[in-house]
Amino acid sequence: MERREEQPGAAGAGAAPALDFTVENVEKALHQLYYDPNIENKNLAQKWLMQAQVSPQAWHFSWQLLQPDKVPEIQYFGASALHIKISRYWSDIPTDQYESLKAQLFTQITCFASGSKIVLTRLCVALASLALSMMPDAWPCAVADMVRLFQAEDSPVDGQGRCLALLELLTVLPEEFQTSRLPQYRKGLVRASLAVECGAVFPLLEQLLQQPSSPSCVRQKVLKCFSSWVQLEVPLQDCEALIQAAFTALQDSELFDSSVEAIVNAISQPDAQRYVNTLLKLIPLVLGLQDQLRQAVQNGDMETSHGICRIAVALGENHSRALLDQVEHWQSFLALVNMIMFCTGIPGHYPVNETTSSLTLTFWYTLQDDILSFEAEKQAVYQQVYRPVYFQLVDVLLHKAQFPSDEEYGFWSSDEKEQFRIYRVDISDTLMYVYEMLGAELLSNLYDKLGRLLTSSEESYSWQHTEALLYGFQSIAETIDVNYSDVVPGLIGLIPRISISNVQLADTVMFTIGALSEWLADHPVMINSVLPLVLHALGNPELSVSSVSTLKKICRECKYDLPPYAANIVAVSQDVLMKQIHKTSQCMWLMQALGFLLSALQVEEILKNLHSLISPYIQQLEKLAEEIVSELPNPSNKLAIVHILGLLSNLFTTLDVSHHEDDHEGPELRKLPVPQGPNPVIVVLQQVFQLIQKVLSKWLNDAQVVEAVCAIFEKSVKTLLDDFAPMVPQLCEMLGRMYSTIPQASALDLTRQLVHIFAHEPTHFPPIEALFLLVTSVTLTLFHQGPRDHPDIVDSFMQLLAQALKRKPDLFLCERLDVKAVFQCAVLALKFPEAPTVKASCGFFTELLPRCGEVEPVGKVVQEDGRVLLIAVLEAIGGQASRSLMDCFADILFALNKHCFSLLSMWIKEALQPPGFPSARLSPEQKDTFSQQILRERVNKRRVKEMVKEFTLLCRGLHGTDYTADY
């Protein structure tokens, strides 16, 4: 066809840089993108091509790239460029060129109807975009016109080719609408127009689908087209004929997948529940698939059973409330529920033999919610009908949760085992939810079955059956309060009778005991029934996670009843720790368990147990410290040191002899006097302090070791609070030495903790002040050397400064503190690319600015350098910082306005005066409006945040674009 010299939009596309976007260059770049082995060249080519697609020249080269002598990759790029120009730069196209552009696209689609399918699709998408932009005014009957044009007999393309091209165009039209960038008001108009136009589409689709002569490829395309259109929320009653035709097409294996997709999409539309009569007509159609479903299950045809299940679940899950409301049709809906139950209990093990049952779980939640939402009388009726169904569901779910035989499970891949684990978690969540419907009777039901199983004289039951029943108990007990259940004592009595011959069963026994730990705290007489099992399991590395986590739960919940067992628990734990049975994380949990346990003992007992428990580690640490004095640092030594320090940290995290109010329900349950004498943790820390310093001397430049050392003290400080006081002076001194040698973020975090807890106490102020001044001085030196390599240190430093201002502003009164340098460094930190560091710096300023009046050095530096801060904030808002941080910068502006109003009103006018600052996109009026808005708002912080968000969008040229939708 003839090409026009001036293509649509060429004149109005704006002043883009005149790069050489010729056909030849585009073809070269595409060749480079597809065939150049050098990844850098590919990236350059891709970047250039993206610029080419949006350039004014794209209107010229796109049509030439579609020439029949070009390869599909080049033609595809031409079609894509046309789509981008039409969809994103519609306003550049003069209205008098709409018809010409439309005609060219129709011609190209006709040409490619028998050509490359991927190019055809892109051209259809381009025409769809054009149609959406012209509808309804400039092209009122767009869809009807498309149908008419492609049905014309005078086309050179054969009937089937034209039919498939039309169906492709009709399929992509709703899809393009869903992803289009149309303004909201236009979207509503176009949606309404499309809803009317479906009258031109559906009769055609029905005719093609029911016509015996239609080839399979056409019928498949019809189903995909229908699937696309129903997502425009077409009234369900208008889809009846096509849905019925899609149900018929389910018998054709080639059309099965497309039919399922179409039916599910039609049924799942939110608006569909309004059409109850149509929904009721669908139930027999779905029930009519049961024979096909059973046949598929029998033949191991997972695809068919999966598809039919999707249809049944879509109807049940999306419309259970509407269908339950039709009380006179309760039997047909119950039949649908039973069909879904069959899908839940589909034979075989998930995910190896079947993948269908997992689709149904959400349905059971929805059905239960809908039943329980009815008024009392109607709910009672439905409870009577559905309680037996839900008891059956529990049996089905527990059967599905059973492990396969050991031999079969051995052949499963690690991925299959992980999928099965997640599936069991989903079943567990469902059982927990079902408890709301069935209540205590569910626990009695499970207990009776387990009791019969374990007391039966027959030896035929499998461990899998026992494990599944226990798993059901565990699922409920983990989240539901079972303290008043009358079956738990019996269950605790049954557990020791279980013959544990398998790791999975043993794991579930452990987790079930753990889930009952709160019950054990209220019934301490039963602890002795299960504790030996847990301690025995600690020695089995395969039960590491379950046994250690269960012991930790028991020690946390029942610690005041454990003193009689303490010696045994410590001895067994010590033995498994020394034998290194468990991985590092489980060793840490075990130490936390022991911390809980020891907290409930008398101080002398605690010290005695601590001595036997940690002496071997102290000796090992001493040995390592001696070795490293004479040698270069050894990686294996480092791992051992970090492990030992980690064990001590975790022990001190939970070893708390003070009685906080939330420990238990009342002091009478604690059975302990307030301990006298020094805190055991302090005693141990003072004993190992010199040793830790010795270790540090060799590993000061290793962040992992320094973090491990800081963690011991940080966790001890958090647990002990004021009881940590005796250690403050020596810890401050050690931290100062550590930080002076090699600055590390962990040392600053620990300093912040000390400032938070002890800075306000006169006794501890001198050592904390000295440490604060030292770390500030060292960090300022780091800033002078170049802080960009240490964003973590800058982040922690800003948090420390903010904490100091919050807890003890007097720290900023010291003459030796260079407040001006601190201020300048914080301004510099605002420009870091790392978001956490910028947030911390903003946090510092929002603490600093309110102190202008009360802390004289702060007031002085704000007066002298506040303008520099304001400029940094405006630069960030202007586009230098991430939009996600705008609230933080708004906080600074709000604080400046509230506490330094007269200064801000002067600075902000001066700062916004220079043209192009903070963004070249702003007009003087917009800047003036912003400054006036900010200065007016001194009370409502939320309003200031909104102003800043609005202003940053203007600065970035994003105001009123799609990018602001989620902002």
C-alpha cells in the first residue's frame, strides 16, 4: 500500500532529541539485540530501541518495518512501536488523521491474517488501543464495524484466516481495556460502550461455537474471546447460551482447557451473584460433570479432574451466600457441596498423585462464614444440615494429611516434600477454622478416634493414621484455648502409649506436646507424663527442631513448676550441647529454654547450674583466646568464638530473675521470694568480662565477632534493665576502646541502648557522656575521611543522636561536643542513597529542631546552618530522594515551621528564588503556593505530608499521571 509522506502525529510529538532513528538503524539495533553475544551491546541496543519506539520518527519507520520482506522479529518491533505511540501519545495525533490510521491498521491486520501470529496479535492490540481512544464519540460502533469489515467477502484472505484475525482482535480488545491508561472518567464511558457492543460479539461467538463445521482452532479462539469479554462484567444472564455451549465443549479434549477458563471467568465475576436464576441453572450443569470427574480420577487424568474441580469451586466459593439464600433449593446446593467434598478427598497423595484437593480449601472457609452470618433461626437450620458435612470434612482432611508409606516417601523429591509440608499447613489452618463451627465436639471426636486406635487389640493400624489424628489436635491446640477441654488430660495420658517408630510421628508428638504447654502450666501434675519423652527426643538429631522448640515452650510456660526437674533438664541439655547434636539455631533455642528454666530457681541454684552449664564454654573460650594471642586469626577459631558468644547471648536473653508483672497471673503462682544479692547474669558477665576483652583484642576488625560481643551485652541490658547498672562503667570503657580502634555499627547500637536506659541517672551520666563524646568524635573523623562506604555506621550514629536528644538533651550541652559538625554531617547523611540511613537522619532532625529553645548550642547551630538543612530537604523533595521517603522530609519541614517559624519564612522564600530550583519543571507560582501552604500549616502534620507529596510529583513531572495512582 502507499505510504503517506507525513504520518499521524509526526508533527505534534514534541521536541525530542533528533537521534538518527532510521529504518536501517532500527534494523541494526534489533540484530544487535537478538544476535550480539556481548551483553553490554544488547543492553545498549535495548535502551536505544526503547527511545526509538517513543520518538516522533516511530510513525515513519513502524510502517516500513511491517513490509512483507522483513523477518517477524523486525515486523513485531514495528507493530509494538505503533501500539506504544497510539496508547501513550494519543494526544499527539491530529483528529483528521484518525480514519487514515484506522484504515492502515485494518489493512495491515488483513495482510498478517495469514502471516506471523505474534505480529498479528501486536497489530490487533494497536487497533484495540485506537478503538478505545476513539470510543464512544469518534467511533461509536467500533466493535460492530470490526465484525462487519472482517466478514466482507471481497478480502484476499480466506474465510478461516479472516475469522481467526477477527477473533484475535475481539479477544485483545477487553484485555487492552483492562490495562489501558485511560483517565477514570473515560474508562467509565468506554466500559459502558463495550457493554452495549457485546451485543455484536456474543451472537457471532454462539454461532461459531455451535456450528458443526467450525474447525477446532476457531472454536478454541471463540472460547478465549468469550473468556476475555466476560471480564468486562457482562450480565451473567447474557452469557447463558455461551456458558452452556462451553459446558458442552468440555467433552472435547482439545477444547477442555479453554472451556474451563471461560466458564470459571464467567462464574467468578463479582456481579454474577445478582443473577440467582442463572446460577441455579448452572448447578445441574456442574453436577452433570460428576461422571466425567470420576472417570478422570479413575484414569489418573489429573488435568481433567483439576479443571472440573475449578468449575465446581468457582460456583460454590463465589456464590455460596446467594445459593444458601435459596432455601427451597437446599438439596441441589448440598449436592454441589458434596461434589466439592469429593474433590477435597480426591484419591492419591498431594502433590505427587493429585494437585486438585488444595483448590477446595478456601471454599470451606467461605461456606462456614456464610452459614455463621445468618440470623439465629436460619443458622440453626443450616447448622443441622452442614455440621455432619464438616465432621466428614475433618475426616477427609486428616486422611489427606497422612504421609505416604516410608518407601514411597523416600522416592519423593525435596520440592514435592516441601509442597506437601505447605499443604499440611493449609489443612492445619482449615481445621483450626472449622473448630469455630464444630467446637469442643471436634476435639472429643478426634480423641475418641485416637483412643480407639491406640487401645485396640488389633495391630493393623498404621503410624500414619495416628500421626494425622495427633496433627489434627496440634492444629487446634496451637491457636485455640483448650485449657478448659475435658479431653486434653486423656490425650496427655495417651501420648506415652504411642509406639514411636518413625521420625514424622515423633515430630508430631513433640509439636503436640508443645502446643499443650499452656495447658500443662495450668495442670502441672501432668508435666511428668510428657517431659521424659521430650528430653529423650533431644538426643535425636532428626527431631532437633521439634524437641528443642517444645522444650523451650515448656520452660517458658511452666517454669515455676519445673524446679523439681531442673537438674535433669540441665544435665540432658548440657549433654546434647557438648555432643554437638543440634545445629546452631537449635543450640541457641536450647539456651533460651535453659534461661527460662533457671529464672525460676533460687539465686544459689541458678549460680550452681550456670557454673556447670557454661564452665566448659568459658574454658573453650579461654583456650581460643590463648591460641589467638600467638597466632594470626583463624576462621575456624572465629566460628567457635561466635558460637560460644551466641550461646551466652541467648541464655542471657531469657534468664530474668526479676518478676515483671506480665510473668504470670499472680505473685502467689511464682513460689519465689524476690532474690537477694547480685543478679546471676551480672556475676557471670563480670567473670567473663576480661576474657571477652582478650578475645576482642585479636578480632576487633571482624564485624561478626564485634556484633556477637555487643549482642551479649545488648540482650543482657534489655533483660536486666536497671540490674545491669554495676556493669555500666566498664562496658562504656570497653565500647569506647572498641569503637576507637575500628568503628562498627553494632557498638553504636549498644551505646544507644545504654543512653536509653541509664543516661538520665546521675550516677551513670559521666561514663555515658564520655562514651557518647568519644563515639561522636570518632564518627565525625570518619565523615571527614568519607562516610559513603559506611552507611550502616551513619544510620546507627543518627539513631544514637536522636536517642540522646530524646532521653538526655544535656548531652548536647557539653563544650567538647561539636554540635555544628554533627549538624553538617546529618545534612550530608540526608543525601545518602540508602533509605534507612536517610530515615534515621530525618529522625535526628525531628528530635533536634524542637530543642532549639531549651538547648542553647542547638538553637545557635540551627540559626546559623538551618538554611543549609532546608535546601537539602527541598533538593530531596525536588527529585533527589526516593518518593517513599517524602513523609520523613515532610516531618522536618513541619518541625522547622513549628519551632523556627520566623527563620523558615525567610529561608524558604530565598531558597525557592533561583530559577530551576528544586526542579526545572516548576513555575514561580507553584513554588510560591507551596511555600505559603507550608508556612500556614503549623498544627496538622498529615496536611504537610500531603502538600509535600503533591509538590514532589510536580517537581518530577508526574502530577496527574498513572504513576500517582498508588501514591
